[in-house]
Amino acid sequence: MSSFRLGLVGAGKIVRDQHLAAIQATPGLELVAVADPHAGLEGVPGHASLEAMLAAEPELDAVAICTPAHLRHALARQALEAGKAVLLEKPPGATLAEVEDLKALAEQRDLVLFAAWHSRFAPAIEPAREWLRERRISAIEITWHEDVRVWHPGQAWLWEAGGMGVFDPGINALSIVTRLVDQSFFLKQARLEVPENCQTPIAAQLQLRDGGGVPLEADFDFRHEDPPCWNMTLTTDQGRLELSGGGCRMSVDGDVVLDETEREYPGLYAHFQALLATGRRDVDVVPLRHVADAMMLGHRQATTAFHDASGA
């Protein structure tokens, strides 16, 4: 198996919670450096910037960008221009234009670029996709509720323009459903509940339809008390498929057929290693496009101010 030297950009919560262990568990990947001006990782050589990391580690094969979305475009361009493969945490950029620019640059330089929709690697996703292959879907319902204070404590950037608010977890659901089904869905209505002191929604309800009129309804809410509710139901002509636990559990007509522990990031990094080994790219912008459409078309409703430990 080919082995690749990896550098991380960002040493925040998601890196500590998910990326580190997943990289360590992935054969063929070696974490050799991290770049973050404010934090470091024990046992990993640290640098104050991506520029410094690239200068100190010229043999790096790939860079994983794990910063807030509004910083990713410039950093990813810098890495690509240095000839490095790039993994982009979700969402892959603050705008569709940024991601398309990175995609074009990666194609021009013939470099690997991976828009890492981690929820697509939950254990039930591929079995569910296979089950749906021979069935006709008549309706899809998504309920994606969690407590922002538990899952994103003190992350004030979520509430700033470009921070996505409740779409930060909601886009995970959209990444799953756009993996499960091949038909295109189009936003028809959206309601966004925006705290009076924030720029992004704390809750959102979306109504989409495909070209044949099949409905997809999604309800996202950041005000839900733990435990989270990460569920979706797909009604077909041959039964009802339910995914729960963010894609860890799969039921058909009420009977559990798969129930496994969460292992999204190990699957994500195994896929990245395979992309590196084959020189392929994987850059899907559809989940981000659905969020952009909601932000553009959605009716905004002001709601109670939100305050967390950071004073946001």
C-alpha cells in the first residue's frame, strides 16, 4: 500500500475529536505536521501558518484544511499551488464560486482534491443506497435536531455571515440524502429562523421537489436538548427505509437491519488515501448548493437572541 505524508491546517475541536484518531487508524497515512497560529497538537511538529509548514515540510504529499469555511479557499489554493493534494472539511468553501475555483485549479494541476462530506461514510449509508437502488421513492422526510451548546460550544463564527448556523449540521443530512438518491431536487420554499443578534439561522425548514414532484422536506433545529435527533425516512413503493443516529442505524418497515457504532472519519480518511493512491478527485458541491439556495430563497423570521459561553 502506498504511504502519504499529511499535514493538518487547524487544530480545533473537530481535529481533536475526529481527525487525529482517524488519521492514526488509516494505513498509508502519516501525520507529520500541523499549522495553526493559536494551538498545537501534542507530539506533532507545529507551525504558525500553512506557508511555514510547507517550507519546513517540503516532502508533504497532502494537506487537510480544517479551519472555518471562510478561510479555506485561500489556504487550499496555497496548498494546490505548492503541488499538494487537498482535503477540505465540510463545507468545502464559503461559496460555490470558491469551490469551483479550487476544482478548476486541481484539474489544471492534475492534483487530488476531496470535498469531505463525512456523514456519507456513516455505516448505514451504502447499505441504504443499495436497498434503494431497485425501488421508487415517493417521499423523503429529514429531522436533524441537536443542541448547539453541546455540539458547537463557544463557536461564535457559526453565527457570523458565512458561518451557516444550523446548516453546519444540516448540510450533513443533505450530504447523506444526495448520496442516497440520484435524482435532482429543487428548493421550492424555505423558512429560516434567525436570532435577532445573529446573521445565520438557528432553525430552518426546507421544502424541495424533484422533477416528478417527489417531496423532500427537511427540518433543522439547533435548539434541541440532547440527545440529538439525526433521522430521515424514505418512503418507497416497496417499503419505508429509516436512517437514525446520523446514519448508524437502518430500519426497514420498523425492523432494524443494521445498527453499528459511528465511524465516519475513519471511512473518510480511507477514501482519501484511496484517492491519493489513484490520483482521483472527489468534489461534489450539491449539498452546498442546496444551502446556498435556502439562503437565497428562504423567508427570514426573526427570533429570540442567542447567547452562548462566548457571548455570541
